Amino acid sequence: MEDQSGNGTIGAVLVVGGGVGGIQAALDLAESGYYVYLVEKSPSIGGIMAQLDKTFPTNDCSMCILSPKLVETGRHLNIQLITNAELQEVSGEAGKFKVKVLQRPRHVDIDKCTGCGSCAESVFDNLKERDGQIWVDRIVVDEAKCTQCGDCTLACLAENEEAHAMTNVVFERRRVPELPVQQREGIEPETLAQRLALMDDESRKDFWQAELSKCIKCFGCRDACPVWIYDGAELEDAEWIKPGEIPPAVPLFQIIRAYRIADLCVNCGMCEDACPMDIPLRAIHQLMWRQSPESVFEVVPGLDSETKNRLVQRLKEEPAVNTEIAR
Amino acid sequence: MSTDFVLTVCPYCGCGCQVYVQVMDGRATGVVPCRTDEISEGRPCIKGRNAVDFVDHPDRLKSPLLKRDGKFQPISWDEALGIVAERLGKTKRKHGPDSIGVLASAKCTNEENFLLMKFARAVIGTNNVDHCARLCHASTVVGLAKAFGSGAMTNSVPEVEGSDCILIIGSNTIEQHPLIGSRVLRAKEKGARLVVADPRRTPIAEFADVYLQHRPGTDVCLLNGIMNLILSWDLADRDFIAERTEGFDELEKKVKEYPPEKVCEIAGIDQAALEEAARLYGQAERGSILYGMGITQHTTGVENVLCIADLAMLTGNIGRESTGVNPLRGQNNVQGACDMGALPNVYSGYQLVTDGTARAKFEEAWGVELPQQPGLMATEMTDAAIDGSLKAMYIVGENPALSDADINHLKKALRSLDFLVVQDIFLSEAAQLAHVVLPACSFAEKEGTFTATDRRVQRVRKAIEPIGESKPDWIILSELAARIGGAGFDYPSPREIMQEISALTPSYAGVTYERLDEGAILPWPCTSEEHNGTRFLHKDSFTRGKGRFFPIDYREPAELPDRKYPFVLTTGRLMFQYHTGTMTRRTPALERELPTGFVEINPEDAKRLSISQGQWVTVESRRGKIRIQALVTERMLPGVVFIPFHFAECPANELTSRHLDPEAKIPEFKVCAVKINKG
């Protein structure tokens, strides 16, 4: 960044956050002649608005508002996008700031990637069936979901042996135990969701049994949840969850809660933050993202009010009011 | 529309979580967690999340009430204060000041308790002032003061996380102090070992490495047994004992009389488990003991507490971070009410009324002569009322008609008084027996400070205007004192009361509203404005100099089961209700969880008596009987039953016994004999 005005100030601006607010700010600034650095934590800009159907109060289609702005931001010559990155430090003063930005790895070398999509295919067989086609331009490995199976790297290798694009810790991780200690440096520790995904069913069940037994039924996870829109629901129905019991029916209480927000969860982590007993609730949702709600609960939540959910139907036949379940 | 968020302290347990009260157009509409609060970290429990729901409940008392022909009629403040002042004044003139008793409240602020203590001593002229600590941790205040010189939790709540062995005895930590329970589980995740001893298998027992289900009332025996093993394996901290303590030889001799075989026989526990418990605590680097009502509410309450103090000193687990003897105080400000001297034998900061210098200091500050003899304790006032030596009582923010032991006896005592004033936010069971009821304000409507269980003084801030004609307790007291003729009660705000407290109380000397409002965390002793408070007590020396060992003999509880009354009844609390339920039973989210009480009974006993789940039974003791539903559960030992005391429709305290600890005068809530019949 060079000194343009002669008084020490710099003609560049940093916008933190690539939601619709950040995008509009970046566009306005760029149009008025500033050079804009737009820093976004997730791999892509768009934020929450891109996940909404309609906007309040006019009921306008939200993508119709947002997508032209997304395209313009992406192509604007005065805007440099820095995605998958976080602001770490700010120093200096108005007119001349110095910032430190942490750029997270995307695990894909964009210059080498040909957009063939075989990496995605290798780990997500359903993708093709669902969308009819795979169109990949800027692919990224989502660390929260990655189980380090390494299949994507192998697929990439198979496609392009000379210059494979997956610059992947995933592939390395698979070999971690074989690597000498000094070479393991820089390899990030696994996330809880990754660890859980690799567990066998029995140990995963034990893990959740132990964690959910801590619950003191404060309803904090439900009250803090921004997408919980049900009034009471089964959590307050004595037929499902016996009132006054601690811990509340394990694991039914949390399964019902997770089921209710399966398709709405934005992984904000408020549930986990609100939990006095430190239960890693966020991991439940991260795990659920791997599988479609219909494969977990055998119903697509919210599509049809007539369809009764199977989980609840089964409970009806066998009510969970056994008082000693949880103890 | 106006909105505001006011930082204040949760009005329930002693954890002392700070929360924001959400205010919309002058109404308290909700609670928002405070993420920067050290205790809750923005994660309060269900009671904290619903803490304001009772505040504008329609049942709130909105004007003073006078009982005429057995019915309450609203009267004006002027009239009400006039009647109270006249009747109390008359009683004082006719029967002397000691014919009046005052009960302070662990739900009121420090300032109000101090004022009430001043009112009783300086205006009425009696030391007959006490509060509900008599029913919960009186044994702790007496016991720990004898052993260490200071009767409070030695370490702070966040330190629990750093312990490497936690011994929990007689505390249902997860249900009653959820945020402390959460820290115990965190410590466990970090590798700490957990030993739980409790006759009732409470939720925390599920997480224990060693769980000892001893018989109710055998705590002394159990603790002596642990000490015996620690000594015989030479795990005692001999350097600590030699340097910092006295009276060890007698203790050593005494615990030799408790070999593990004998202990296991009396307490009904497995010897391997006892040995494992002794090994875990004995070998711990930073061993911490948490205890609650299970220790204190016995005729041997003080002895139980002394035994715990002995165990901590024996292993040198005191005076360091993450160790200590930690009584978990039940009420948000029961620590503060004790600190403020709402006790018959001490002024604020535990300065004895029998100590001439302390008395002279208070006499000089208040400009009156103060009574010299310690007054009646709450449990003694009941008997004094019945035998006629106590004529009038002034009860602030307490509901002894449900919380005291043997409430039929207590109600008889309250009825036999010439004059009873109750000052409360709801028409509680005790208030219904009063001649005059004064409407007070809830925590959301006044300024002040609460002292949490780990001695942390925190600010309570006014969120909304008083409901109806109710007034904060300190204003009522000031006005009443002025009418009776007490000088020095014209405080413009609680800030000035705190200044008086700081000036007269060495351990609160550095506590000011300015510092608290700046966000300072001040656990007392905080001896000057520069002092940053004391996180853990007894660092280099004990408050009394050297720690004192007390050899304790095991004594049986006062009332044991016999052929006529074959069951042991133990009482306690539940997660979703709080004490006598004046607040929680008016909170829909909590009342929905637990709308009524039950008697927990072991499946074996239930089978023998052919009682099924949910069946109505009659539980009867020598003092009364109640009808209640049965809950058959493995949580209880055979021969032991449990009833929560929250519920007025099935009050456990109609059954409990009035046998008192000889020193602390705390009733034995945890053991009495009952029989159970169907129907």
C-alpha cells in the first residue's frame, strides 16, 4: 500500500466480514475510489442472507438482491477478496492501520485445480445424483467436516498425476502415525467432530452417553438457539421427556432438539456456549451435516406438515416415560 | 419504547452468578446471561435463566396489610408503620427489649441485613436477631471458627477446577450449585479424581470415581475412618501439622479408635471403597472438600464440620490454591447476612457482642448503649414464644412456617405471639399468620450488594421501579426506626450504608460501591481500599493463628428408627424448586418441571409395603403426618426415605424433629424416624 495523499494516510480500506453488510460497504467504498480488502472467515462471501429465502418486511427474494452484489464484488477491480481468513491484530491509527490477517489453508492449489470434481465425487457419492451435475470452480476442504480419509487426494492424484491440486494436509494426516515427530509439526490437531466421525458406533455411543448425562435441563441450548422456532414442542411434553428429572432422558432430549433444528442449524455454536455443563453440542450438528436429515430421521423436516416424523411415531408406540431411564 | 439491560446478581443459590435483567418499558421481561461473569461465564442454570419471572407476578404484595377479624385488609404505609412502631414500642416498654425477636433474611442485601441488625440492637435494644443460616450452615460458622478462626468457604469457586482430588460429602452439587458442579466436572475432565459420600445417590454420584453411600448421620464415623487410614499409611502432611497446627496428638489417639472394619460396619459401606477414597484424598496434591447440608443439618453438625477441618489439616490441604474446606452456602446472600452480624452473638465481621472493645466501637458509632449478652437463636425464639418470654417478632424475608423443623410447633409459636410483623414480597405461609404484613421489594427493584458463597461481594442493581406500593427493605427499616425513635437511620441510599459497614467491619473495609462498579472482584477479607480481596484464606497462618485439631467421637443421631417408626427420613432440595417455593412456584418454567413433592423410597421397601410408583402414601412421624406420592427409586438405601421440603401441600418439615445441635442450635433435618402407610 503506497502513500498516495502525501500526509501519511493510505487510500485503502479493510472491510471485515463478507456478509451483505460487508459486501455493500466494500462496493460503495470501491466505487468511491478506495482500494478495498474484504476479509471473510468462511470460504465464501454471502453470509447468512445467502441462506435465506425471503427478506423482511418486503418479502423480496433474498438471492435476487444479493447475487448481483456477489458477482460485482467478485469482479470489481478495486476489491481484493481474502476469504477463509481472520483478522488477528490491528495496530496504528485512523488513516494508517496495520493489520495482521490469518489466512487459513483451503487445502487445494487453485492454480493447479482443473475443476474436474473427482475429489468431491470421491467423498460425496450423492452429490452428482442430487444436483444432476458437479460444477466446481473454487473447491475448498471444510476442516470441520473432513474426516481425513484421504480419498479426495487419491482421486486427485488419479486424475492428474503430474500436478495434483490437493495440497492436502488430509493426505498427510492419514500418515501421521508413520511420520517422524519433527515432520508432524504444523499438522493441525483433529477437531472433535473429526474424532467422532472416525469412532466406531459403540465408542461414539459411550461418548455421547457420558456427555449427555451431564445435562441439567437448563434449556439454555434451546433458548440461545437463533433458529429454534417451536413453542415448547416435545421437550416440554411430559409424554416424551419426564419433567423434573436430571439428567433428562438420555439421549432422547438432545435428539429431539437436534432433530427439530436439523435443517435450520447455521452452526453458530450458541447452544454449546450456553451449556453450563460444557457438553459439546455443536459437534452433534457438525456430524449431522455429513448426512442428510432424511437418512438420519427418515423424514425431511419442514417440507410437509402432514407427514408425521418417524422418530416421534416410534416413541408413541413405546412412550419414553420410564422414570429410571436416565438414572 | 425504552429498553435497558441491568447487570445484577441472580437471586437464587450461593454461586452468585451475575446476569443482566432485561427491562422493557419499566417491566423486567427476561434474563440475559453475562459472558464476562467469572462464575457463570454466560451459562446460568434454569433458575438463573428464569430469575425475573416471579418479579411482577400478580400475587406480589402491593400494599401493607392489617389483619382484622382474621382477614387481611390493605392499609396505608403511614398507618402500617404507625401500628408497627406503636406495638413494638409498647412491647419493649412493658416486657423489656428482649421480649422482641428479629429474623433477618438471606435474600436481602448486605446493607439491609446490616440495617436490620442495627435496628434490633440499637433501636430495640436486643441481641435477639438471627436468620435462616441457623437452619443451614450455623454448624459451619461455629465449627470452622473453632478450627480455623473463620467460618466461611476457604477457597473460591473457580479454583475448584484446579483440584486434583475433590471430596464431596453431603452436597447435591449438580442440582443445588450447578455452576460449582460444572467446575467439578471440568476438574474431572482435566484428570482430577472425584470422591462422593452421600446417603442419597444424587446426580454428582454418577460421576464419582468412588461413591460411598453411608447411612444418614454416620459422617463423623466415616471421616474418622478415612483419617485412620491416612495415618496408618503415613499419608499425613507431618510438616504442615508440626508448623501450622495444634492438638494433633489427641486427634491421633482418637482416630485410632476407628479402624476401617468398625467404620464400615457402622456406616454400612464397602471397605475397599473406603480405602480407595482415603487413598485418593490422602495422596492428592491439591485436595478440595466440598460439603453442604448433609454435614451441617445434624445434632452432630458442628462435630461433622470439625471432622472435615481435621481431615483437611491432616493432609495439609488448606491455605493453598485449589484446596480447602468449602461449605457451599445455599442462599444468594446467606454468607452476607452472617457477615453483617444478623446473628445473636456477633456484630458485622464476626466481632463478638461479648467483646468490650467491639461493643464500645459500635456504641460510639451509633451513639447508644448496646446489650451485652448474646441473644436468642432462631430455633430458641420458637420455644421462647411458646413459654411466653418472647412477645413480638419482626420477620423479614423469611418463611419459617415451611422451612423450620417441626412446623406445627413453629406455627403454634407464631400464633402465640402478641404481635407478629412479616415483611416479604409474597404472602408466604408465615405472612399469613402475621398481624401486619409489609410489602417489600424483590432483588430487581433495589440497590445493594450480595456476598456469594466464596465471600465475593457483588453489586445488585435496581432494574425496575418497585411494584405497587412496595418499598425496598432498607427504606422500610429506616422509616420504622425513625418512628420508634432511633437516630442515625437517615441514609440517602445503600451506598452510605456500605460506607458505614466498611468503617465498622475490618473484613469489609476496602469494599466500596466505586470499586465494585469498576468491576473489581472483592472476596473478603478486603482490609483497605488498596487491598484486592482474598481468593483463598489461611495462606501463611490461620485466622486464629494455629489450626486446631478436635478429636471427635461418633454419636448417633437423636431420633433413630424403631419398631413403630421404622424408616429414616432425610430431607433436601431439588433442582427446579427453591426452598419454600415462594419464588420458584410462581415461575412457570420451574413449576412445570416439578409441580409437587414426592417421597423417594427404595424398591425393596416399596415391594415389602406393596407400594407402587406414583401411589399415594401417608408418611407419619411423632410430630405430624402428610399425604404424598411415592417415587420408587434406587437412589435411596433400604430403610431410608427422602422428601423435598419445598411444597406447602406436602411439607416435609411437618415431620422433621426439633432436636438441636448443642452449640449451633441447628435442627436435625437430615435424620428423623417415620412410618409409611398406603393411602
